[in-house]
Amino acid sequence: MSVEIKNKKASYTYFLTDDFTAGMVLSGSEIKSIRAGKASIAESYCRIEQGELWVCNMYVAEYPNAGYTPQDSRRKRKLLLQRKELKKIEKKVKDVGVTLIPTLLFIAESGYAKLKFSVAKGKKLHDKRQSLKDKDISRDLARLTD
């Protein structure tokens, strides 16, 4: 059973350029909730603070058997990357209007939770309309060829 939690709005709202995959620092109850599929990255974003990469506003539901220490479901979680990749990301994010958007949260074969995120630039309204038109055209072509 593989767990893949996607951010479906990301490609509609942003131009996604470079993809990166990072590990996450989680507590035991959080990884159990993610394995159960009770997480969301729809409204989350990544931020670099003091040379470290963090994912903010990612929702992980409370695990029912977590014990007596409750976790904040929307707390900041640290992402694990090599220093070389962090420097590369820092250079790209310095441009105006560029942000880091999570696109996929999954459990790797090693059993660890991984977050795939992209360097993104926001789309204007006419860009969103154009992407919808392109999607409709490709769907119509697929119907005609079947």
C-alpha cells in the first residue's frame, strides 16, 4: 500500500519549474497519520529560515492513539536536504514572485515520509484560462483517437 498525497491545484495556480525531494522530521504519531492518508498539502508552502528549509501550514491529522501529548496539526516541519541543494534553492527563491510549493507527499520504499516540492511562479488569470483550454483540447483529442 503506497501513500501519495497530491497538491492538485499547484499546477493550475503556478508555473512549476524545478522539482526537489526532501525528507521530513516528524514525530511518531505524525508518520502514523500520514501512513493512514490523513494529511493535506493543499495550502502549504516551503520557506527558508536561517539556512534551514521548513514546510509551513501542512495539515497532519491527530493520530487517535497518540497518547497524552497532543501535536499541533499545522506546525512547521523541518525538511532535510543536502547543503548544496539548499544553496541552489536559495538562489532561485531570491527572485521576486518565486516561491516553493509542495506537490506530493509520499512514503518512500525505505519507509520514510518524503515531500516533493517545486520552485514556482504564480500564474495570472489569463494564464490559468489558457491552461484550462489546453487541458480541454488534449482531452478532446484523446477522445477522438480512442
